[in-house]
Amino acid sequence: MKKLFIASLLAAVALPALAETTVAEPWVRATVPAQKATGAFMRLSSDADARLVSASSPVANVVEVHEMAVVDNVMKMRQVEAVELPAGDTVELKPGSFHIMLMDLKAQVKEGDEVPITLVIEGKDGEQETVSIVAPARPLNAPAGGMQMKHGQ
């Protein structure tokens, strides 16, 4: 019994440890009828250096990691290979920056819908982990932070 315990302990120590990735405040922008794309946004943090390499969702036929950036005074959006997640830092996927694009939507995403998304995170050692989240759909005009501002208060 003691040998089995020691063997189990050694096996556990020998297993590679995947980075613990935390997702905070995920959300998706609602769409209008016939709109075929939208963005998903969230804050990501990892306890070890890692990177977001891909995502998927049953609500879209195509899901890509994108970046918006100003190039020669023109705002451009492009697919990126990965978003770096430095250990201990929080990286925000937000409008006008890094985000997840949900394209060729299968149906309209309505305010209040819950959109399942699976993120693929890769550690420095090449090991991958999946993180499943559910992102609520916010109205088209929702501020990036999701906070509703009231005038006169």
C-alpha cells in the first residue's frame, strides 16, 4: 500500500502542470437580424506564461482571434495567431483591441442570450488546455465595460 502511494505521488509530480487561466466578465455583443458577425470580449489572466491560440462556439461557423489596430491612420482588423497572456497579468479582450470574432452566425444573437465559447490556451511547453465559458449577450450599444451610466446622478 505504501509503495502504491509513493508511486502515485511520483506520477503526479511528473505530470506537466498546465497554467491556470481565469476568465472574468465575458460578454458578446448582440446583433440585429441578418447580421452575420459579432465580437466576444473578456478579461483573461494566467498564473504562468501562456497564450490564447483559438476559440470555438456552436453559434458560429467560424471563430477567430482578432486584433483591431490603427495602421497608417486607418483602423484595421485582422486575425492573429495568438494573444500573449503573461504570467500574473490581466489581458483584456475589448472592442477596438484584441477580441474573439464570431462569424457566419447561425442565428441572431439577442440581448440576454447565453453564448457558449471554448477557448484554447497554450502553455510555453506547447501543452494546450480548453476553457469553456458562457458569455451573456449585451445590447448593441452597451459600453465596453458593461457599466450602465445614468445622467444627472
